[in-house]
Amino acid sequence: MKRQFCLGLIILIIVMSFSQGAFARDLKIMEVIGDYPRPDKSSSQNTIIFDFLRASEGLKKGQPLTVEVAIRNVPTDKTASMQWVQDGVPLENGYYSSIVLSEGMTVTYDGVLPYYGDGGTATNIGLDVAVDGVLRREVISVPFVDGNYLDEAALRLMEYVRQVDIDAWINTPTNTYMDRKLSAQAGYLNAGTFVYYRDHEEEDSACVQLSDGSTVWVPYKTVTVSGKNFTVQDTLTDAEKEKFVNAMGYASKTPYLIWIHPRMQKVNVFMGEQGKWVLQKSFTCSTGANQTPTPAGSYEYCARDKAWIKPEYQVRPILYFNIYRGLAFHSRLYSPDGSRLIDGTIGRPASHGCVRMYDDDIAWLELYMTFGTKVIVY
């Protein structure tokens, strides 16, 4: 009981020392009271010197942390137990038991921290060292930086994963506008100007991307759109898809995240949370045709209908991710009475902006998805 009481006091002292601002790069000696001797001038703990050799200057979300400590002025025949901590909480795989100390030895922590704060705040990384029954904590403060960390593999994915570039041309000289209602003039384009076709507002206006990367709106009839299939085969592994959505920092109000990738005609469903998404399903789909593309953007699964029954066709169920524009997941096209498949196109752009899926796949999505799930089109 007495030893348990002492251990409790050890933890209490450590927590109190952190709460009182014993951080930054100052070194603090934590005394163990009770059965253990208090450190004095002759204590081996007082003679040992700990130097922080290097530490990450700033951390983005998902960025591995590296901290290295050198140990000097080590008495002979000394062993120590060590534990890396973040803000007083022990880090996984950061414990070393009965380490024989030697002059100039280094101890390094290299890993992704379990907690990342907002940019402008900081975290305190400590090394707890116990020698001769005396516990000592060395602490360094590492600031957080806004953004998500992208390693070389993630950067390569960012270059490879992009929206579909649909070739188009201006067929008539036209003014350009800042909005889909064509109410605020922006500039002028000559006939024959090459553009990328991005979006449209019915048959009133079209959004095009110019050579400088900017986007403008023009009258719908002034654009000629290529009929070429610009999609490519899905060559991404499950791990690469997970790395991409985690590197992008996507968040969702539910445990699910959906990434529609028109360039590869895939609906990818993830479970988890921001920065920790794990791929569950990858469905082949059919997104918007070239003249009516599924617009890139961030949406939420927001409503559901049993079916759309039109004079020409029937689709069911209807899972909306933008009810204002009528953007939804649904089945392929069946006859109006639902008795036979009349358009089984899948794996290439074909819709008016919705995302067509196989019957079993849309049934799975309807069963598991909850309102508020983030839907990314990119």
C-alpha cells in the first residue's frame, strides 16, 4: 500500500509540474518522496546532463515527430528506465526498461503523435528518466503548424489524383462572367479559345477553366465540348486511396466518408474519422457525361427518395448529396414499370450529373449511409 501511495504521488507531482508551466526547453528535476531518497548535490540524477540535440521545428497533422536527446556526464554502472510522454501522457512504444547508461548515448523518439492541436498552439514532449529511485523529466515544446503533412508518397498521389479535364472550345466570341447567372461581367474570350469544361447551369450557362487556372462562366451555347472519354483505369491500391483522403484532411459528421472519383469512375467508401479513414468499399459507377459532368466539390448525404419514375425510365433508390441541384446516387436506368434494364452503362461517364451504381452496390450504400456523411467529388 505504501509503495502504491508513493507511485500515486509521483504521478500527481508530474501532472502538477506540467500544469504549472514547467515546459519549454527548461529542465526540471522531479523528486520522488516516501521510501525513495531525495536527490541532493551528490545524487547521480543531478550529475547527469540531458541535451536536446534535435526536434521538429513545427508539426502539421499527420507529420511524424522526431526528438533526440543526448546523455552526458554519466556515472559508471548506472541503469535507467525511460518513458517518452506527450503532455504528460505516455506514448506508445516509447518505454525503455533497465537501460545501461553510457557517456554520449542518445535516445530518440520518432513517430506520429496521437494528438495534434490547432496551428499556433504547442505540445510538450517529455522524457521521463528514473535512476536510483529518482524520477526526472526533460521537456521540450514543439509548436503545431496549420495544414496536413504530405510525405513524398502523398505528394505523388496529389499529382496523380485530379479531376477529369474535359476538353472544350469557345465557338463564338463571348463575354465571360463571375457567376452562373451571368450577371457580373469578368472579361472576354475569342472564338477558338481552348478551355476545360467544369460545370453548367441547365442550358443557360457553363463554367470553364482558362489556361491560367481561373474559372469563369459563359453562355452555355458558346461552348463546344469534346465527346472523348477522358477517364482512366483505377490503378490505386486501397492503401493509396486511404493515404490520399487522409492527406487531404477530409472530415465527416458521421463515421463514414464517400469519395467519388470521376476520373476513375469509382465510389470509394471509408470508415473512421479525420486523418484515420480506412477503405471499406470501392464501387464502379457512372458519373456525369461530358456535357453534364458531376461537379467537383464537397457535399453531404442529405435526403432519400424511393424512386424517380419518369415517362422514359425509372431509377431507385435516390440518395441525394445535393438536393437543390438534384445530385444523387441511384441505380442504372430501368423501364418506367421497373421490369427491365434499358441502360446498363457503368464504368464511364453517362448521366446528367448523378452517380449511377449497380443494384447491389446502391442497396449497400442505402443500408449503411447516414445523413450528414461527407461526399467528396474530386
